[in-house]
Amino acid sequence: MSHPLEGVRILELGQIIAGTYGSQVLSDMGAEVIKVEAPEGDLGRNPSVAPYRGLSGLFLTLNRNKKSVVLNLKTRAGRNVFYDLVKVSDVVIDNFRPGVLERLQIDYANLSRVNPRIIQCSVTGFGTEGAYKDYPALDIIIQAISGYMAITGEPGRPPARVGIPLADLSGGIFSCKGILAALFDRERTGKGRRIELSMFDAMLNLLGYMGTMWLTNGEVPQPPGSAHDYTVPWQAFAASDGYVVVATRQEGFWRKLCGALEEPALADDPRFATNALRVENRAVLVPYLERIFRARTVTDWLARLRAAEVPAAPVNNLDGAFAEPPVAEREMIVEYDHPEVGRVRLPGNPIKMSGVSGTISRPAPRLGEHTDAILRELLGLTAGQIASLREQGAIK
């Protein structure tokens, strides 16, 4: 069986992560992604960002499976080539600042006249209109302004950001959802759509029940470290050689934990009889549990806790995370050979579908690697026409 998005063609005008991650996810499901780059290349190519053998590890990760075409959209000839590509494509995705598409004459109003079936998706920082539309939208800016840095880290410590660029990635994740919905809708209506989402909106949405508790009940959360505001014990405990996490959402898990700790009296202690009481008496219970956990190694505790069916896990760094059995079982490491840096190993596609085996994994493209081939194969241009465009500065 073919991959589910085989035959879908996406033109990506992304820069760094927010505009590139969504199309990379779609490429893993079979979409053909053509990365339309300016002559100087995508910002994500900066080799000082996650440097690996002279290239950017970020670029190598987020651009697998893609093709690179260099177009100078500031020239009329370059825009005309882009319009011709739009005619034979399904989706255009970008994360330019508001107003750039209009200045380049590649906004939805223009592109929908070229191809009424085109779907255009813009990932912005704060939306295309309003007071903050022109504010810089770097990941750390969005994490700070959306409240995440105030609720991440240990109590009493300075603000901390989530260790991955979550705001950027959230823009990519939600752009996928919007694009897939628009593709489905187009099957019914025959018409494309304009999709616009902001990273700030996405991060507010991901606050989930914490956002609800503030909006509904006025609760302002504090950074909990690894602990949970509403469940005890639900956190990391220091063992003799590392950390182990336990999560006792149900009362049955609490009693099983007491058995694994060889502390049956805790289960019958009236101060800890229910989760509500354990939350109320957190300051007494947690230090007592901390003393117990320090007595054994992480391996010892995991054996005991898992035998007792207590939800538990080691606090892995990446070496431990990628050594866990599900990584190999679920093919969550993929590889490709890049002509400049050699073998690249990277996280795989988490979406598994019946009838689809393996993960597409082609190298991240060199700048303009596919320009001539795409203009020739998709647009039918001759070698002479391509040479003329290059002389005009429309392509590189």
C-alpha cells in the first residue's frame, strides 16, 4: 500500500522550525515537499545551530525527505515560476512575518486565483493582525509570554524554558491538523482554504486544564518541578544513583506503592488515606518517601515497582531514552546517508498505519539541489529556459 499522502505536493516557504516541522511530518506520511528557498538559503541552514560536521543538525533533522528549489521571489520571473509550481501543487506553507506574503504577491488572494484548489497555511507568532502581529516570535519569546516559563522548573528557582522548542513545534503540529482538515474538506467542495494559526494560540491551547483553572477559578500555578498540583505522590524521587518517577493517580496504585516500599503502615495512615489528604499532607509524606527512595538504586526500585504494577520510570537522559526497548520495536530511529556529512541517525515517525511499512527517509537536500529537475519535470522547462531564468537571477 502507498503512503497515505502520496500524490500530495506541498510548497514550503518555512524558516527554522515552525514552518518546517509540519511539512516534515507530512513528508513522513508520503507528501512530496518542495522547499522553496531564497538564494541565501533557509535560516535553518545556519551551521552554528546544532553544528554537525559543518552543517546544521537542526536542518538535517527537519528537512529529511524534502527537495530544495531556489527561487528569487523578489523578481517577477521568480514569482512567475512560483505561480507555475502553485498550479501543480496542493499546499503552500510558510511562517513569514505578517505582510511579507502580500509584498511578494504570493498571498492567498493571489495564489487562489492561480489555483482555486490551493491550500495556504501560515504559521505566525501572534496572528496576522492585532497589537502583537509584528513582534518577534522566537521560541523562547513565545514560551515566556504564554506562561510556560513561569510554570516550568523548581519552586523558588529562576524561570526555565521547556528543554525542546515547544512553541515552534506546536506551530508545526497544529499546522498539520489544519492542512489535513483542509485537504479532506477540499475533497467535498473542490475548493482550497486559507489557514492561519499563531504559535501563541497553540501554546495557550496546550495549557489544557491549567488554563481552565486560571480562567474559571483564578488559580495561578507555580513551578512544580516534577511534582503534580493535584496528585501525591506524582514526582521524581532521588535513588542512590539517579532518579525514579512514580505516579499514583488511582488509590489502588498508592496501596501497591506502599507494598513495594515495604511500608504497609503508610497505606493505613489516616493522613494519607485518600489522594486529597495526601495533597493536604504533602509536606509530611514527600520527605518521608524521599528518605526511603534514597536507600536503593534506580534499577532496584524499577524492578520492585514494576513487579507491583506501580506506574514508574527512570529519569533518562537521551542515552537512556533511545536505549529503551520500544525504540527498536517501533522503529523510532531512522537513518539516511547525506552526501556531505555521511550517515545521519534521527528520531523516526511516531505515526504507524496499517498497510504501510517502513519510514520514508531521504537526506535533507543541499541548497537548490532539485531546482533544475523540478523545473524540468513539473513545469516542462527546457535547458535553455532554465539557463535564461538563471541569467535573470530568478533561480540559482
